[in-house]
Amino acid sequence: MDSKDMQVVGLCRFSYPALGGFQVQHDTAEARAAYLYDPARIDDRFRMFEAFTLPALRAQTDPDFTFVVVIGDDLPDAMRARLESLLAGLPQAQIQAWPAGPHRDVMREAINAARDARSEPCLQFRMDDDDAVSIHFVERLRALAQECRPLLRHNPHVAFDFNTGWVASPGREGIRAAQVVETLWTPALAMSAKGKHRNTIMNFGHTRLGRFMPVVSMPTPHMFLRGHNDHNDSRQKENIRRFKLEPLDAEGEALFQSEFNVDSDKVRALYARR
């Protein structure tokens, strides 16, 4: 067993109108789609995706991975064309369009549809469409899996939690951010699945992974960006957690460039367009 032979599959749910899977609830799939496809909301998601998610994936030091982007089969044509245009520079990406269905079931099928027939464990990660991972994420995930081969050999699933990163908000003035250490947040969280096991990282609540499998926690710095904006699903309810975000100085902007391939000048230009 060698991690260089393991398939790495990432999944991003891009405004997919799932049944379940959101903290904001809707009575019907149609009502959820109307909420998700609201022009102001989805424009914000596209900007976050372009500002944070894609630059880091394009610059991965280990480019051997698959990135599955799940959308609804009713995503309006203009929005799908915009998404396809953004993903054109990421050859690892594949768009999967699904009808509205149970969240965990559809996500399991989406990941498994991207898996090949390797006998080695599949390394899987999940991220929202406003998050990013370090440009070293895939490389470091493989290295950690290599170190943990006995765990992978004896357990159907093993979780890998890179728990140190940033909460960040892009805008016209650049990026405001705060460093955080958080357990089992979705960005930079991964899981292995043995070849014959079809459960995926999306079949487990991320905060409860430790109930079902060993969790290896790594405090490697600067491993993720968690996007912060008014349209976060987790920010739509009362008593939300708040973070004190400060504008990045020149040193912080250089760090974001080197660790995440996020260019603050490009972010300012992106958000200046209206």
C-alpha cells in the first residue's frame, strides 16, 4: 500500500438544491432552488469561488486529484455557462448535474461515480464553494496517509483533520481575515475509504467523524481558508458565531499568495466589478 497509488477525490456542492443538508430549511425543492439561484446570492458564490476556491486548486503541488462539482440539473443555463467558464482552467474538475434528491445519498453517488477501480484506499475531501485549501493540501494529504498506512490497512475509514487555517472575507478593499484552529471543520478535512467501501466523506456529519472512525489531527499552519460572507448557510440562523476579521497587511497578503495562490489585487478587482 502506497499513498502515491491512492486516488484523491474532492467534492464541492455548488448551490445544489438537495433535500436536507442545509441549516436553512425549505418546504420543497423548488423553494430551495429559488433561494439558491437568487441572482444576488449566486453572484456572491461565484465571486467567492473565483477569489478563493479555484486559485488554490489550480496551484496544487500535487496535481493528481479529481474535483467533482455537483450542481442541480435545473441550474439556469447562464449560470452553468459561467461555472463551466471558471472551471475551464482546472483540468481536474468534472461537473455532475443531478436532480434534487436526498443530500447524503446524492453526494455518495457523485463521489463514487468519480472513483476508479483501484484497490488502494480512496482519499476524499469536501469543501464548500467559498472555501480554499493550501496549495500543498493534496501533497500533504498523501504524505499523511503514507505515515498512517497501518490505520488505513485496519480500518474501513480514517479521517485526516488539518485543523489550522483562516476565516476570510473578500471585498473591494481586499481581504479581511482571522487565524483559527478548529476541530473537524470541512475545509482541509479528508477521509480514506477502502476500495470496496462505498460510504464517502459526505455520508458522515463532519463534526461527528470521531464516532465512526479514527481521526488524525494535524496542526499544520495555513491549511485552509473558510469563506465568510452574508450568504453562508451557517450564518442564516440566530446566535451565529462571529469572528473578528482584520484587513490583511502586506505580509498577510504575501502569505495568502504563497500559501493559497490568492492574489489580493485580483480580489479587489473582482469585487470592484458590479
